[in-house]
Amino acid sequence: MTIAPPRPQIPPLNSLRAFESAARLGGFSTAAEELCVTPGAVAQHVKSLEAWVGADLFIRRSQGVELTELGQNVLVDFSAAFDQLGLAVQTLRSQATPKHIRIAALPSIAQLWLSPKLPFIREAAPELTISVTALEKDPNLQREPFDLSIFYRENVNSEQDAYTTTYEVCKDIIFPVCSPQVAKRLQNHEDLNKELCLHDASWANDWANWIFYAFTDNSLNTDGPVFSLYGLAIEEARNGAGIMMGHKALVENHLKDGSLVAPYDKALMLDRALVIETAKSAKDNPHLDLIIKTLLAQ
């Protein structure tokens, strides 16, 4: 009689993913956000893996979790394995649909910088299908289904690593912008006290940083409404609602058409740049090269 004992089962892939994400990101909540599940689901997956291993991978504390020595020892191997798996999946998708280019971008960049350039891409490559997803945080191109991303990043030079290639588009330069009607009322910097200053929630320090650079005068009152969408704040500035801190790359088209003007001649260059990052999985896609060249040329 043939003896066929049951083979040992490996842990479910979801349990391994939950452990790797929580270990890499430093917590169950951040892992849950990345994996689009609840922190409780991450905790349960990790608990199942620990039961299979027969040892703890995390130390649970009231203020969060901390990797055990065992967890620390295996994290590098697990991360490398999931990076490689992600790359294989991305390569499969990219090669299966080379004419479908998926772009991730900061909402303000997608609306104000990328959108005006899409007609040039369609003209240069009408056979392509371009999908754009607006995200508040840049994606992990090693694992998420995007061919390229466009975001602001600090202290970046054009570089290439094992998984991505980065192209610097321009430095981030800020200065106040407003409608021509509002600009007529601004004769000197003290006039800012008489006007409504508009703010973007993500770049809350823009006004303070620019005023300190331009006038070293912290007594100016820049109180005003806060917008969660930079594009909406810029639209309000165009409508004459107040003065907004403009990011050069995002307001150039409005400056060109005259709907916005820069009432002051002082501009502050920040320690960050607008960058395009491409996934290694799409490196052999000639359509992607054309898109990047078109974006950089405009």
C-alpha cells in the first residue's frame, strides 16, 4: 500500500504580507493602510503566522508594536522576496499591456501640471491609453500597478536604483499669486495685512517660509481659509478670493494666460523638486520613453 502522508503547509500569503508590511513600516496601522485592510486584520494575520512559527515576531506594547529579534532577523529576506514578487507581477502586467500606461501623481500635479500636457502625449502617441490616478502619497513602484509617478520629493538628484529611475523636472519655487484685480491693491508687503491669504493644508508652512525669506517680517497677518485641494485654492485665487502661495510648476499656465499674476518679485526655492519616477518593470517599454521625453520637453 502506498503511503501518502499530508505534506506540510506553508503559511498563507496574506499572513506573510501582513508581517512584512508591519515589520517594514513599524506598525499594524501603517501596514493596514498600505494593504487596504483594517489594523485588526493585520493583527490577526500576524497572530496566525506566529502560531504557525511557534514564536512571537512582535512585542506588543501599549504605544505600539516592536519587532522581536526573530522578526528583525528575517525582515530583510521577506522584503527582498516581496520586492522581487512585485517586480515579476509588474513586469507581467507591463508586457501584457504595453500600450496602457498607468500614471500616479499628486492631485495638484495631476490637475495643474500633467493635465495640460496630456494632449501633447496623445498627439505624439495616439495609440496609447493613459490612465491617471491622483494619490496623496507616492506609490511603491516596486509593488503597486503604476508605470510612472510624478511627485515632489526632497533632496533628489536624477538617479537609478534596482527598481526605479528618477528624473528631476524642476526645483520647487514658491511665490504669492493672485488675480490682476487683487494685485492692483498690493503696493508693498504691508498690504498683505489687508488681503485674505489662502492656504493649502498639505503645504501649511508655505506662507511663513516665504515671508521670512522675502521680508523677515513675522508680524504680517496671513490668516485665511485652508483648502485640502491645492487646485481649488488656486481657482479661488483666480476668482479674486485672495492671495495664494503659488508653486511655479503648478501655476505657470495661469501666469501665461494672465489669470494669475505674481505681485512680488521675490521667489523662494525649496529643498525639493518635481520628479518623474519610472518602474523598472516598464524600462523596456518604448512608449514610456516617449511619454517621459514629451513631459520633460513641455
